[in-house]
Amino acid sequence: MAETSIEKTQILQKYLELDQRGRIIAEYVWIDGTGNLRSKGRTLKKKVTSIDQLPEWNFDGSSTNQAPGHDSDIYLKPVAFYPDPFRRGDNIVVLAACYNNDGTPNKFNHRHEAAKLFAAHKDEEIWFGLEQEYTLLDMYDNVYGWPKGGFPAPQDPYYCGVGAGKVYARDLIEAHYRACLYAGLELSGINAEVMPSQWEFQVGPCTGIELGDQLWMARYLLHRVAEEFGIKISFHPKPLKGDWNGAGCHTNVSTKEMRLPGGMKYIEQAIEKLSKRHAEHIKLYGSDNEMRLTGRHETASMTAFSSGVANRGSSIRIPRSVAKEGCGYFEDRRPASNIDPYLVTGIMCETVCGAIDSANMTKEFEREFS
Ligand code: ADP
Ligand code: MN
Ligand code: MN
Ligand code: MN
């Protein structure tokens, strides 16, 4: 009998090498009723090359907070698929959006409305790059690698840290990075954060709805990889009170106009529009964000809107290089690490590019874009 994890891995390896006889495994991934991820696998007869080859599926929504027991079927509609870095070969991971029995989007399916906004504003070619920060926890919910019952030395050497005692779990982070690239996700980079055992990966730039899809899948891969290391991932915006940085999800945005020469004019217009909807945006920018947006630790106040060039203490930052070139993108620093990216990119599109009358959209339009 296998005693050690190495022995178990050797046994598993034998089975992983077995021929699948042409069939593939599709792991369907969805967002549950509390912002966590769930997934289940199914066998498909052959390799999948386009999204419409993937069947709709369903699950018991009463077990995930998504439906009442008497009407518990929730439908999984595939919206994107990627090569599966765990099973490899032709196996895939499938991102699915949740729909109720009557065809309406499930209450936690924020993708549905966002997709309509992006479809209506297709010509603006809105790009997003999100900086997902997160914290590693051990199995007892202590910050991973911190001394038992105590604290590491104060923040300073950890941001982009190098060397023992300054960096935690580089193996897990590297594994996740590789898994994302294998899956074809647009990870633009990765770095250790200011608080020890806090990390960041950046997804983007991606156009419109694709950002939300990719970010959710990158989160899924992170949970899965971390599972293998026995480490928990927390997306809480302020996992530790006191003099430790919180975790955010800075949202970098540009439209086609902003990226072209002279684009600064459009960046300024967008910031003006954002200043008028501060409270509405904050509502969608994550729960417990008031613990993080204190005006300290590189954040701005939660109640007052501000903007500035190269200012990491403002709500919106224009990168120095963008100001110099006169075009590019801006960064919204307000979103918390636990946001639903569909909500954040959706309201951003609405504020910057304009609201749409989604109720009056044609059925064809809905079918094509949701
Ligand atoms: P920071 O200096 O704030 O830590 P990062 O390098 O972590 O910045 O993240 C910047 C993000 O901005 C990346 O995800 C990148 O892909 C994204 N980005 C770059 N150019 C654009 C653009 N034109 N539009 C939208 N996002 C962009
Ligand atoms: Mn960053
Ligand atoms: Mn960061
Ligand atoms: Mn940033």
C-alpha cells in the first residue's frame, strides 16, 4: 500500500497514461451563489474545436445556493473553453454561464448583461487588463508561511522579493503561471506583493467580455493548482487588519480612441464621467472593500473620488508613460480582489461608452451575444 505522496503519485501516473480511446474529458466550471467556483467533468465523444460543439448541461442548484429545492435544475451554457493543463491532451476546461429553468440568467450570472453591453459597444474596442491580487493561507486559515502565533518582519522586502524569508510559495505561483499559459490565457505577468504571502497576476489586455471569462478561468486554475500544494487562496480585500496591505484588483481600461495619438482627451472625458458615478461603481467593486479603501496602504478614500498622474493614492491613476505619450489607458484602483470582473468591466463600459436599452434588444441579438 502507498504510504507517501510520492508513492501515490507513482500509482496515479500509471492510470494517467491510459489511452482515453478517442474520447475527451470536458471539465465544466461555473460561478456559484457565493462567488466561489465549482466544476464537474463529463466525457465527450470527440475532440472539440468550436464552442457550439459543447452540449448544455445542468446541475443541482439547491446544493450551491443558486436555486430552491423544489426547482433546483440550473443550466450550464458553455461560453468559452481552454486546453486543460491538468489532464492535457485534447481534454478541456469549459467556462459555463448559469441559467434558470425558464431561460433567464441565474441571479449570480452577471455575464449575461455585461455581454450585451460589450456587444452594443463593439466598435469602441474596449480593452481591460486586471491585476488580481490574492493571499495564500494554510489549511488552518493562517497566512501561509508566517510564524506560528506571530508576525513576519514589517512590510518592505517582500514586494517583488527575492531570497529565502522574503518570498513565499514561489513553486505554487510558477505552476499557476505555466498552467495559465498552457490554457492560452492572456497572463501579462505576475509578481509578489507588498504583504508577505500576497501575490498578483495580471490578465489582459483582453477585449470586452473576454476579460471576465479569462480572469474567472485563471482563478479556477489557481484554486486547482493550490489544492495540490495544500494551500488555500483568499480573495478577501483585507485578510489581515493592521499595518498590512489589502488586496485589490486594479482595472486598467482603454478604448480604441484612447489608444490612438491624442487619446488623452478621451481618457480625461472618461475620468470626468467616472467622477459622477463614484458611488454606483463602488457598490459593484467588491464586498468588505471599506476595510481596504482607507486612504492608506496605496489606496484612496472610499467616499471621495480622485485622479492623478502616477498617483497610487488616487481612485484613478494615469500611468506616467501614458501622460508622456499623450495616449494609452487609465487604471481604476478602487476594485477589491473579490470582485466579479463581469460587474466591474460591465459598469466601466456603461459609464465610459454609454448605457444601452437591453430590454429592447432583439432576440437574435441576445442569442448571438449572451
Ligand atoms: P501596475 O504598475 O499598476 O502594477 P501592472 O503591470 O501590474 O501595473 O498591470 C498593468 C495592466 O494593464 C496589465 O494587465 C496590462 O495588460 C494592462 N494594460 C496595458 N495596456 C493596456 C491598455 N491599452 N488597455 C487596457 N489595459 C492595458
Ligand atoms: Mn500590478
Ligand atoms: Mn499590485
Ligand atoms: Mn496597479
